[in-house]
Amino acid sequence: MKKVYLLSTVAALSLSSALFADESAGGINLFDDLKFDGQVRLRYENADVADNDKDAGSAFTARTRLGVVANSVAGSSMLGFGLEGVSVNNFGYDDYFSTANGRTEYDAIVDPDQARLTQGYMAIKLPAKTIIKAGRQIVNLDNQRFIGSVDWRQMPQSFDAVALISNPLEPLNIVAAYVFGINPVKKYVLADRATETSSALVNLSYKIVPQVTLSAYSYMLGSISDTYGAALHGKVKATPELSLNYRAEYAMQSDPSLEYRVEDVKADATYLNLELAASYNALTLGVGYEVLGEAGDDVNNGFMTPLATLHKFNGWADVFLGSNNANGLIDSNVMAGYNDKTLGNLALVYHSFSAQSGEEDLGSEIDVSYGSKISAIKGLGVLLKGAFFSAGDESIALVAKDKTVGWVQLDYQF
């Protein structure tokens, strides 16, 4: 499968060399429909874990992203390609542990200096609103609880895959992919260009009525686990001013059917998620209850979602990031938000964490953010954000420390 990625990427790069070919000079105009986009995202982040004999991490980083998509190649509307590159720079200011710079005397902020081709794929358009994409690509499924691009970090996560995306009927969406490489937010290790895998992803979504959508999925991650689940979610417009958003989801995790390098891996856990939010004009109030189940018999890990956009879940301080707590994790949360086109977006979230087994207190967290567009400059936005985690039962070594994280960010997209 590596050859599929390499061939598709080389082909896309070769085609891109003719982007500005001049027919009058004997060149060939290969592309009739090109779309360029880009981003410059500047961020200051400070992370401080209490009483861990480390200094607070302090990072000033910049993400530069450039991308191009061609929906028509050589006059054929059936062929297309996409290219995207991302560079992350800290300008030599590395008073933080990036996981790659060796500065272990500082708390971790996972934004190492690096540059990468984040997307490089060929696309074939078929009848019945179906597309096959081969190569490196961004994959975000549902709410990204299981499969996501981790776009909050400066370097996004992408996948080397062959994917089918289809909308054969108006209410039905199908995504199926075979993944042979995972490109994480962290820097590549030594000569590895990706984390090799053998994984299969299937996600089906069917809109039963405008207010109710049923999603069903199967995520078979090589030598990690098989996850099967379903969710009911949607939006109900009660009045012109009042709307309700909801999600009810259940999933089961079992031993992996696909093995890659590692054999006899065990998994046995369940997942439950309930969400309800009410929006009245600009104000939103919501509650959530999420359970990442405890490990089954003879299994060391509880329910895991290693390819998720984890920062969206279980608190922005990322205390439970990558947690495989065998005792399970219960996240009971409430949120309030205010969204105004002129004044900006304000969000406040409170989390209470406990273990499913024994219901030990794992702590609590308060998250707050404010974001706004800068009207004077099209595409420019500002974000202020903070996360304040307070540890609970000190017998739980995984989360025995308080943690505070703050961000100031400018984001320009064009």
C-alpha cells in the first residue's frame, strides 16, 4: 500500500509543476478548476503542571499552511488531486518539551518544529456522487471522537489511505477507508515517515427525518482494537428562537481483527455518550455525560480512542490525553455559550471526572474561551482560551497533579 501513496503523491506533484503553464508558449493547460487556500496561525501557549519538579512550558509557535485542490485534470471532470503542506516553527523559542527537542525539564506542549506534506492524493469521481481518494489525506468522521485531524495542534494528523466517499441517496452518506499509514501531530521518529498500520474504517450516516440522523460505524485499528457503535443525533427547531441539539451514542470495543507487527492484543470495553444542548437566540446551555468504560477481564486498557481529536473531549487541559485507565473514565459536564457575530463567541465548560470502577474522584476542570473575528481584516480571528484542572483522589497517580494551560492565538486564513 505504500506504493499507492507514493505513486499518487508523485503524480500530484508532477501535475502541479504545470499549474501555470502558458498555452501560447507551447505549454499544456492541465487544470480548469483550481482552488488555493492557506493559513497563518500564531499561538502563545503556557502549560504548568503543579509539583512535578518541572518548569512551566512556554511556547510561541506559528503554523503556515498552503493547499491547492484541482477538481478537473486534463479536461476530465472525473480526475482531481489535492496537495497541502504545513510548516510549524518556534523561532528558536523552545522553553517547553515538544516531545522531540529533549527539553524534559519543561512541561509538555506538543508542537515541535517540523514541516510535512499533510495531503497529497489523487481523486477519481464516479457516478452516484462517489469519489475514490488515494494518498495522504485528512479524515474527520462524525464528531471526531474516534477519527479526526487533531487540528487544534499546529501540525494536524493525516492518514495514508485509500478512501471511498459516497452519497448515493440524498439521506445516506458512506465513508470507507483502508489506512496503511498514520501521520500524527508529533514529529516523525528517526527515518520513519509515518506510523505504519493496517486498519479499516467504515462510517454510515442516514438522515431518517430532518431532525434525526442515525450513524453506525466500524473502526478496525490494526493491533489496537475493533470498535463498533451507533449514534442518534440531530437538531430540533422548537420555535424560531429555540433549538435543541442532542446526541445519544453507544459503542463496544473488542480484540483487533487486523494485526500489524503486534499479535495477541486484547481489548474489552464499552462507551456511552449522552449530550443535550438548548440554544435560544445567541445563548446556549448544555449538559453531557460520557463514559469510557473500564477494562474487561485480563485486559489492561479501558476504552481507547487513539485516533480521535482528543482535545475536544474530557477537558482542554488534556490531562486524560491518551489515557488508558483500566478503571474507566466518567466525564459529567455542563456548558454555557454566547455566540454573537459582532461581539464574538464566549464559552464556559465545567467537567467533573470520576473512575467508573469504584467511582474515585479524578478531579474537575473549568474551561473558558473567547473568540472573535477582526472585522478590519478579512479572514483574521483572535482566540483567548484557558483550562484549569484540579486533581482529585491522589491515589490515582495518572491525574494526581493540578494543571493550568492558557492560549493566545491569531489565525489568518485566505
